[in-house]
Amino acid sequence: MSPAHEPGQEPEAARTARHAAGAPDAPVAVVGMACRFPGADGLDAFWRLLLAGEDAIGPGTGTRAGRRPGGYLPDVDLFDAEFFGVPAPEAAALDPQQRLLLELTWHALEDARTTPGELSTGPVGVFVGAGSDEYAFLSRAGDGPPSTYTMTGTGRTFLANRLSHFHGFTGPSLVVDTGQSSSLAAAHQAVQALRRGECDAAVVGGVQLNLTAEGDDVVEALGALSPRGRCHTFDARADGIVRGEGAGVVVLKPLARALADGDRVYCTLLGGAMNSDGARTALTAPSEAAQREVLAAACRQAGITPAEVGYVELHGTGTALGDPVEAAALGGVLGHGRPDDRPLLVGSVKTNIGHLEAAAGIAGFIKTALALFHGRLPASLNFRTANPAIDLEALRVQVCARHRDWPAGGPPRIAGVSSFGLGGTNCHVVLGEAPARAGHEGTDAPVSAVPVVLSGPTPEVLRKRARDLADAVEGRGRELPLADLAWTAATARTAFGHRAGVIASHPDELAQRLRALADGSPDDGEGGLVQGPRGEGRTAFLFAGQGAQRLGMGQGLYKEFPVFAQAFDEACARLEPVLGADLADAMWERQEVDRTEHAQPALFAVEVALHRLLESFGIVPDLLIGHSLGEVAVAHLAGVLSLEDAATLIAHRARLIGELPPGGVMVAVQAGEDEARRVVDRSPGLVGIAAVNGSRSVVLSGEESATLKAAAHFEDLGRRTRRLRVSVAGHSPLMAPVQEKLRSVAEGLTWNLPSGPPIISTVTGDPVEPHRFADPEYWVHHVCAPVRFGPALATAHRLGARYFVEIGPGRALTTLAAETVGHGTERFSTPMATRHEAADVAETAAGAHVFGLPLHWEQVLGGSARRVDLPPYPFQRRRHWLDTADRTTPPSSTAAGPQWSGDPFDLVVTSTLQALGLGPEADLDVGRSFSELGLDSRMAVALRTTLARVTGRSLPTTLLFDRPTPASLIEAFRADTPL
């Protein structure tokens, strides 16, 4: 048999052209992998097993006790049904092969450093190789009748279809059954679909579970089982296979797209071929001619010469008939023309984990991909003396019986993987090393503190993920760049409902704070941690007034964030000609920031710059509230005033107020507005209410003696009072002298109607009237009018604001907001709370993420980073098997429901648990949607019927569509609103 073509037949230029996106034979990249094989619960464990030269063959244990030696997976009856939204009755009916593929596909996508939604904007195909239906056999052998879930639980097609459904993949979704070559054939079909444009990415899986002893008997009756209980591939002792089980999943993308996306590429899939033995031999006997043909065709399709292949992962069953046939075919095609000193190396993973039958191909594929990626060839076990029917030297073939380095830098590393079905369907694929890429040495973040975000469907999972990440950080030490870790955590992991953000400046600090989170402490907002359930509602920005200023404010953000620096410089450039002073110098060097003529312009510049910074992060307001002079910044950001006109107004306002004679004071008082008004009205001097910050918080302002006397009245009642650090009595009758000059300034500006987010006026406490807000008279009145911040907060809350961000130094406004509208579902962020401004703004980004805002993480982290490996999702598995089905059967719509005690919480939770087939001791996350909890349409009807019967209320058929979570349904029942 001649080789596929002679060396040099394909010029290098032609091979390079094949890499172009859209080429019909363009290489495909392997970008993610996951597996559960005997002795290896994951990719890293599998590689360690291979490098250690160990096998995982042993006697059956647990439910498989007494079975023949084999490669067994433990705990195949355990499954995280809640994570996948599978109700307990359905989970009991679900073939554990489906469960295994669901979990491994999730881990493979994590290993690809992506999420299901980000994998591709186009169709994603799912191709599964499988050939076992033993759970269906057990189900039919049971005593009970088929259930609603029997077909979808045990039908083989649903091994692929359920993956497509859960992840929302819209490409081809099919199960391939070619016997023992099924999973490698699935990979070959996936490559063809990618090249035909039927999908933009593909998930390929193979699965095999040997659940019954009857399956062993069938293989033994065929005469294929090894009496010794080991595979001796190509060895003189070869006497049959040992059965194994497990599953593997790989994620494929066109190489050009993978490189453009910056993916880690394990290896490339250059091509492959499939054929059948036909009638050349007996039905179950291998054909050397067919194997030669498939090897040669695969090389032609891959665009390589046979002599370029350096290693082949054998089908390698270790049978007296199959091994010599496979060896002869390899020698006739891939061994042809090789120099004596470069034989074709071969090996078989079946010597480590047994023959995984339908999943054997994916096991060999993953082993070979890892070998190419790491540049090492693991040993093929159980080889001492070649089978006498195999002349390895003449065939130019050598069993890789010891570990070998497989370094890059020489000829391209190319490997083949073979898998042959018992009925004659042969498949061979050709893998190549990943193309060399410019090295990316991880660097520290250009910002001094980063937020590392985590999440979980439940608080318990969130804490487990924090513990796992802490272990990983401590394991890698200081070699782990925080920017890369933060980038990956934010962009390559699905964000669940329970969230946290950990703020850190170095790995040791990150690990320490992750441990604190894992241990359940400290509280939200303490110790560099932000945590809580995802929120719902609008975002309100609160712009600070005079008194919030501090020396050095904004300097840290100016140094670390160019967006902040640019906006600050632009504001200063408009302010300084009016001020006649260097504002940054006054703020950061000359300690003059407390002077009114500098404080107000400085706060304006910082607030505008901070708003622009948060805006670049993706944190944008739905509502704007300005406290005193903060409303001028609001006017500019809402388009009412240009930056130049706003700077003119604030600079003259500050100058005019600063020129007032000293003598005024301001005192914060614990009192309601009405009682404060009565005291002020009785006061003989000039004193007024400068601010209404809450239902029991006002600020008095005016002449010193009159103001202090009014404040003393409340001190005598045991109320708290605090004199503010100001040089003038703002928003008091003492401001009247500036009004006329301020009017002259305001009338010389260009005023526009506000655009963008709604503004809540702190003059009225209500949404602004656009024409009035753009009237100079509003701003003349503004300087004397009380700041109705508390009523404005209440209005914002009534309009749906649940996330409040303080725009300015300190945390005074968010403290007031928490006291005024903090009912437990709100979140408050302070991006300049302390002098550690980078950490504060990182904490704000984390808070926004926890609340549920989509962020621009490249801006948050100060630049792009690379994606790195993070610990996989820790599934919380429970036992689901045929014998648990009776205990988890949900009630019918006519079943008796719980007793109505008048407590909606107890009613909804108990009824939902019953509908899901769970007992009253089970936990229910009322914040998750009914669909996420696993409620299907039949259960939804039963739940609605139960609630209607128990409460005596007429409930619509769309009840759970209109109220998609238990929490929203409970709230509706409590409010007694129409349902």
C-alpha cells in the first residue's frame, strides 16, 4: 500500500493557506476539555494518572460489588439536579449518562475559559458518541409503569438534545452510535459540520456507563474479555479487553477564530476519515485493508504525509486478533518510508483505564491532546514482549513503553487517534500541535486594587467556590497575576444569583479575604468584601455637596485611571480661568481645599470626573440626585449646561459665597422637618432649615447665636446635634445677598432642557420640571432653598431606585440613604469613601456586579488581561436513582395541598416543594425563578391549581409567568394585589 502522498507534496504556503478562516479543510482548535475516567475525576487527575504510569483497574465496589475487574466510576448515582433545573422526579428517571454529560460539558466550557453564551454568537453543535442504554434496561425491568420522564430520560437521542436545550445551543444536535468508535466518529462529524458552516463551535462528548452485570456477560460471551483483567496492547500476553466506563467532552472552534479570540489551544484537529470494513471479513473481525484505507484517507484530508505522524493513539484493545491487524495497517501506511531511527510511536490508554467502548475514542483523543499540549508522551502500560504476530521493527513501529519528552521546535508534532467499531466502522483523526503564539507573561494590574468576583446559585456554593479559589491562589503564590485572575473570574464564569466581590492588591491579601468569605464572615462591605443576592431595580447617583471635600481627594484616581484624569483636566481647564488659581494645586498641595471658593469647584471637577470613570465601567445612572452644589454637576451631566457654562456658574457661585462675611453656622440636628420648622419660626434671629436629609434628620443654618439656640432646644430634649465644619451658613437667609449677582451670572449662560436620566430635584424633592430646571431663577432660588435630600431619596425609591452610588468623597449621602430608604434589598456604594481610592472604586465595581449591572471589565481593571484557569464549578450532588422516584413523585393537580394559615411565605414555599417532589426539609431559594428551580409545565399547572384551591382565589393560567419567582409570588399574595 502506498502512502497517502510523498513528503513535500503539499508546499508550506499551501498548508498555511489551509489555516485561513472559511477554508473547507481549515484546522479546528481544541479549546476546552473535561473528563471523568476511572481513577481520574477531572483533566488534571487524568494527566497525573498517565504520567504516573498507573492503571485504575479494580474490582467493582458499592452497587457494582462482585463484578469483574474493570475501570469503574464511583458515585454515578449522584447528580446536582438543582443546578441544571431538573426536578427530583425527572432526575430519578434521567440516565446517569445524561447527567454525566451535563456536568462535564459545563466543566469543559469553563476549561475553555468561556461561558455557554459567549462560546459563539452563532450556532453551536452538539455531537455525542454513545452506545449503552443500561439505565433504560433497568427502568424497563422495574415494577412501575413508564413515567412522564421515561422517554426523555432514557432515550439515547436526549444525550445530545438535553445539552443543546440546557445551554441554548442551536446547531446540529445528534448522537452517533458506531459501536466502539462512536465518540471519535462524533468528533469527526463535528469537524465536518464546522467546515460546512453548520455551526460556529461544537461540543463533542463520549460516554459509557456499565451499570449491569449482564453487560459483562454479553462481552464475555463474545470472547473479548481478558481473563487476566488487564489490557496488554501489542504484547505477547494480549488476551482481550477489560471493560471501563467514563466520559469526556471537548470544545472545538475553527482555529482562525480561536486564535482571534485569544483562546488557549490544546492542539489542532487537522482532519480525519471514516469507513467500513464492508464484507471483507466477518462482521466482528477487523479488516487490515479497511484500516489502511482510513489511515491514508485521514492523512490526505489533513494535508500531511504519513511520515510526519510521530505518534498514534491506538485502538489497541489487546486482543490476539485485533492487535496484529492494527499493527500491520499502521506499518503499511504510517510506517512506510520512515528512517530506522524514527519509528512510529504508539500507545493505548486502554492499558490505564480499560476499554471505554463508545467513549474509548474520546479518552484516546483527550490523552493525545494533553500529550501535544504538554510536550510529553505517557507510557503505554503492560508491554514487555511484542506479540509474535507483530514484527514491530519491520513495520517501523515502536510501543511507547516509557515516558518520553516530545519537545517543540523541531518538525511539527503530529499525532493520530484510531478507534474501530466492532461492527466494522473505522475512524482515524489527525491532531497537530497548537501554533506557536507570542508569549504573554502575566503582569500585575495597572491599577493597585482589583475586584475578584465570584457567585453561586446558593450561599453555600458561593462559599465553596471562595474556598477552592483560595486554595488555588495559595498553590500558585505570587506567580499568579491578579489582573488575569480578576479578568477570568469576571468574563469567563457564569454569574449566578448569590454574588461576592473580593478586593485585593496582592495574592496574599486575596487568599486571606477569600478564606474570610468561605468562613461566612465578615458582613457585606467589611474587610474588602462585597456580597449579597443579585438585586433588582434602578441605579441612582447621589452627588455630594460642600463639606464632603478633603485634602488630596481624587489624586489616587487621577494617577491610576486615564478616563478620570482626562475628565478632571477638562473641568479644571474651564474652572481655572474664572478662579484665577491652579485648582489641582489647591486641592493636592496647598491645603486650600476647605476654602469655599476652592471647595465647590474642586467637588464639581471631582464629581464630573468620577461620573465619567464609572460611566466607562458601565455603571450608569437611571436617576440623578444632587445635594446642594452637587445639583450643578447633575445639570451639566444632564446636558442642561455645557461644561464651560457649568464651570462658570459653580466658580462664580463659590466666589460669591466665599465673599460673604463670616459668622454663619450650620448644625445637624436629630429632628423631623415639622418640629424643626416650629422652632425656627419662633427664633428671633436669621435661622432656617438648610437641609431635610431624612424623616429625623435636618440641618439648621443661619446666624450663629440664633442657630445654636435653636439647636440647643433639641439638645435639651436629648437629641443628637453636630456642628458642621463650614465657613458660611449655606442654604439659609444669610445667602440672600449673593442672589442678585448670581442671577446676573446665570442669565448670561446657555440653558438647555435636561436629557438623559430623570433628575430628582432637591429643591422640591420631586422629579424636576424640565423648563423650571433650565430656568436661571431656579438656580438663584437654589442657593437659599432648603436641600430636600430625604424627600428626593424617597421619591427615587418610589420610582424603583435600589442601588445608590455616592458621587463624591466620603459616604455621608449613602449613610443618609441607608437610614432613609434602606429596607434590606437596597445596595449602597461609595467609590471615594476613603483615601484608598483605587480600592474604593474597585469595591464599587464589585458592588455594581453584585447588584447585577453588566460591567466593562477592561476599563475596571485598567486594561486587557489574559484568561487563566480557575477551579471548576463544585457541583452539589445528591442521590437520584430509580429507587428514589417514588419518594420524589410530585403531587397531581388534584392532590391535597397545605393548610392555609394566612402566611403567604409558608404557603408558596411548601406548595413549591411539593410540586418539585421535595420534602419540607429541603431548602428553597425563593429568589430563583421557577424554571431554574426545575418546575416544568406540568408542575406549574399543579402548583397554580393547589394555590387556587387552598386560598380560594381565582388565579390566572399565566400566574407563574407573571410572577416568575417564589419571592415575587409571595410579595403579591402579601400585598393582596390582583393576580
